[in-house]
Amino acid sequence: MKKIILTCLFCFASLVYSQKQTVDRIAAVVDNEVILQSELEYQTQLFSAQKKIDPKTPGLDKQVLNMLIEDKLLYAQANYDSVQVTEDEVKRQIEYQVSMFIQQYGSKEKVEQMYGMSIEKIKRELKDDVKKNLMVQRLQEKKFGIVEASRREVEDFFGKYKDSLGVIPEKVKISHIFLNPKTSSDAKLKSKELAQKLLDSLKAGADFAVLAKENSEDPGSAAQGGDLGFVKRGVFYPQFESVAYSLQAKEISDIVESPVGYHIIQLLERRGDAIHTRHILIKIKADEASDLKTIGTLTDIRDTVVRMNGSFAEMAKKYSNDKETAPFGGVLGTFYLNQLDKNLLEIVSKLKDGEISYPKRVDYSATVYGYHIVYLQKRILQHSPDITVDFDEVKKLADEYKKQKLYADWIKELKDKIYWEIKL
């Protein structure tokens, strides 16, 4: 079922038609907003590419225009309801969207080349559309956020649509126990000794930026000489901030330990509650001995459950370092096979109901990893929809169906009370 939040198809579309120099036709007017012909054409191209259909498909432009009109109607209603979003919310959303484009195109320079403007200008151009979209989302969350289908409505939905739901793919219910390797004292000492050598070099007159580029293990700032820019209180680790805010301009700190490693911090400038700092980070890395110890611990836990008929859930509550799942016995949830990542799928595919895997490394990021054992509680093979077995999935579909019906009625109401007109 499609989502009810019908905001702008792609916010970056505005960057394209905002650069047009030619006189544009007005495709539609909604309240105090206009939809330009260029916007309609561009959004139609994007929609057809997304759906992999011919952009010249009869009626497609009218379908897209109706979606754009609905977006404007929602924004108008958000204004009437005085929906508020903060500057910080807008800024975070812009940063997220820009980061996604950098990831898509490969670099900041390629994004700038694509849109013919600097990243900073792109952010400024995006601000208005992002704010509007956030207002619309906030309005819809308020209107439909708690809408759910009752048990009777779920049963009625299933009775009406069960023959068109297709087959339910194979799914598995799994739990895990995750352990994060504890760094040995020797490994911590080596990292701290390196940080101390760098600090001694700085005290002897070495260039901070050069040392940061060559030695810092913070991938986000090393290339910029460790520069972290201006940041307000509450962004960095408390251990980092307590020292950074105590420094005088140009002063360099002693070694500061945080959860990610050892920092050497220099305060460059202070503006009110915001500070401009740079740092050199030396991470505290787990060593081979720590990994082997973690694997051994997990193997012992597995043997206790398998050989002594122990409770996997109780072991997870007692030992797992996964704070989100440990209180619930390590339960990860029920997933279709295509929802599992490659490594987890490889583990689960070899297990039978009730079996537990041997320890396997799991990487959460380029620098964060651990080991886990996985318990296959139940495997549900591909089958025709069954409201008893698949109630949660059917309920999600019924919830969306109910929201869509309410949304369609709401749009009709908005069209009756808010001025709109197609000009084409």
C-alpha cells in the first residue's frame, strides 16, 4: 500500500526549475501557491523514471498534476492550522538530503557540478521546500498518526481482499545474543602512547592540521586538518565538551578519553555558546585476544543452552550487549528472507527451527563490530495468506487501507474549502 504522505516527489526538483530563465506558464493555482509548467514537466519525468513507464503515457501528466495540487492543498491547510517546524528540524532535514545526494553521486563536487551551484547555495535553495514538506508531514502525522483498523475492520479487509494479496513469502522469527569485544589494557595503552607522542610533537611546535591529516582516525574531519567547525553545546561527547569549553582560544588540551578513543583538542574560536574546534582522534581498537575471548564466551553460552537445555532468552537478558533487544530476550523480530542482510541470511539459511548458530562477526559500521549467535525460533514457509498466522501483516495493510480512505475523503474536503484552479 502506498504511503499517505504525498509531499514533493523529489525536493531537488526545485533546484532544476528554479534555475530556468525563460518565462513559464502557470499550470495550476492553489491558494497562494502556483504550479509552473516546468515543474509539472520535470515531476512527470521523475515520476515516470521512478515507476519505469513512458513519460508520454496518456493521462500521466494529469495524474502528476493532481498529486502536486494535493501537496499544495496540504501545505495551505498546514498554514491555516499554524503548523510549526523549527529551524533546527529544517536544517537537519536539509543536511540529510544533501548527504544522500553526495552518497548517490559519489562526492560533493559531483553534486555541485550536477546542479551548477555550491553545496551552500543548494542548501539555501532547498530551505523553503523542505520547510513546506515538514509542515505537511507534521499535519498528516497529527491527522492520521494514530489511525488503526479495528479487529473487525482487519477481518473485513481480509475477507474482501485475501484473493488479491498473493502468497506470503517465507519468513523467520529470530533472536540473537551480541557481544562487543572488550579492549585489552595493552591495546588501550598503545593508543594512549600514540596520542601522547602526537601531543608532545604539538608542544614542540608541530603543525596541528598536518598531524591531524596524517594521524587522526576521525574520517569526518581528518582531511580538513581535524576541523570540526562551529558546534553548539550538546553535540559532542560530554567528556569532549567539558574540556573543549574550558579551553582558551588557540589552547591545546591534554589527552581526553571518550567512548570512541583519545582526543587532542584545540579551541580555535568561541561565539556565544558555539565553539569552533579541531581535534586529533586516536581510536581504541579491540585486539585479536579480545576477539578470541568474545568468541569463546559466546560459544560457552551456546553450549549452555544446547547441552543443558538452558533458556536462550534468559541468556540474552543476562549477557547480550545489544541494549535494544536484551531486555526482550534478544528477540530481533519476524522477517521475510529478503529483509535480511547477506550475512544474517547466510546464518539463518543453515538453521532449523530451534537451532542456534555458532559465533559470527557482525559489522555495524566501518569501525564498529562485534560477534553474535543467532537463534532461529521459527521458520514459516511460503503460504497463502492466513489471518491467524499473518495477522500482523494483514493488519498493517488494513491500517493503510483505512488511512487511504480517510485521506481521500480529507482531500475532497480540502478541495471544497480551499481555492484551486487548473490553468492549462
